[in-house]
Amino acid sequence: MKIRRPWAYGAAALLAIGGIGLLAACVSKGTRKAGNKQVPEPSKAVDLDRYLGHWHEFARYENRFERGCEAVTANYAKREDGLISVINGCHQGEMNGPYRTAEGRAKIVPGSNGTKLKVSFFGPFYVGDYWILDHADDYSWSIVGEPTGRYLWILTRDAKPGGELRRMLLERTRALGYDVTLLRETQHR
């Protein structure tokens, strides 16, 4: 007599679906060009209280979750549970397109002097790496990356930084080893 275990079929199906999803993620990661093959470790400590607040995205490496976004902003705030609230927003498609937001949370990686965070936008898993690679002493700009070199964001406190600041940010980004020709400048009103 054969004993049937319906739960085993369900578990097997979930494993198969998860395996396919993981394979698809690996294939898509492998085909996307890294803009920096040797991402440097962040070297400048971050005072989180000064880093928190409202930021505008000056430029980024294009990515699937921001495709078509303009007027991109990021807001960081302390939460009562010790984590950091992350609210990213943008106008989809064009400057007058629909406004959308993504809310998440982040935690500081121990021993990183506030330069590395783990970010979660979905559920309890902290899978996103957020490395503050460089920043102004007055926290008026920052350059943010992650270990693979495929993602990069340049953030400023002003929506439209002046020409001299723009040139300096591109030069600092280049000095960190990033291919600045891959940057997509974000439009703001």
C-alpha cells in the first residue's frame, strides 16, 4: 500500500517554482553590464542623523525597478524600532505621469561606520545592499552603489544641482571606478 503525502507535492512544486525564479534572476544578472567591476569599499563614515531626510536622484544606472521614472526622490527617516524608513517616489513615464512610491526599511550593517545598509522592500528579507561610497562633508550629495557594480545612484539635496557640482559629481564617480557613460540623468521640474 502506497502512502500519499499531499504536502510533499506542494513543497516540491514550491521548490521547483523557486528554482526557476532563481535561475531567471541569475540569467538576467549575468546579462546586465556592470558599470564597475571592482566596487571600492566605502571609506568615509556616515553620520546617519545627517544623512536622513529628503534626497533627489541626480543620475543613476538604469534598472528595471526605476525604468521610465522621472523626478525620483528618496526619503529616509528613523523608525521607533531602530530601523530606517525608506520611501522612494517617482513620476512614471514622464514628468506629469502618475506618481508612485515604494516603501521599505533598512538596517545598518554592524561594523560599517554607517556606510552599508541592508534594505528590504518586500517582506522580512533584507536582500538589497546599499553602500554609501562617498558623500559631501555637509551631506549635500552622496554616491550610492552596491557590491556588484550594476547599480549606482547619485543623490543631491537640490533637485537641480548647478553645473560645477554636476561636473564634480561625475568626476568623483569616475574616480570610484564607475563608467559614467552608463549614467542616466534624472529629469526634475
